[in-house]
Amino acid sequence: MAVCQTGGEREGPGTRRNRRPRGLARLAKARDVELLPLITALQQQGIASARALAKALNERGSRAPEGGPWQATQVLRLLKRVSRGD
């Protein structure tokens, strides 16, 4: 774990404290698998950009992981997780 100049521990994105608990990671993976066919179908219809995919998901009533509307960044993160196999 990295240490700040003041001697305290830094809480960056790679530190253990900021990692998603295993149960939540499993739920996220299940949700990704559930949404992948819809996203693939949208891409086959020519909807390619993350912004356009987010808009299409919102128009279909799909909610983002936190329950709000989809944003392009969330779509990109989902696609990245799926491509890595997380």
C-alpha cells in the first residue's frame, strides 16, 4: 500500500479498501451478462458509441447499476469488464 508524504496510508483506486466486495462483484457480473445481449443487439443495429448506447438503454427503461439513468462512462466500464472477463 502506498504511503503519503505525511506518513499515512493513501486510499487510491488500487488499494484494498476501495475494491468492490466479492458479493457485489458477482452481482455486477450477473448484470453485465444479462445486459450483454441487449447491448450486442443495439450494436448490430448500428448504435456504436457509448453515448448512443446509454441513450438507447435509457429509452428502453433499463437502469444503470446504481438505479439511475445510464451514462456513456458506465457503458464503457461495462464493455471493458465484459471484454476482460471480470
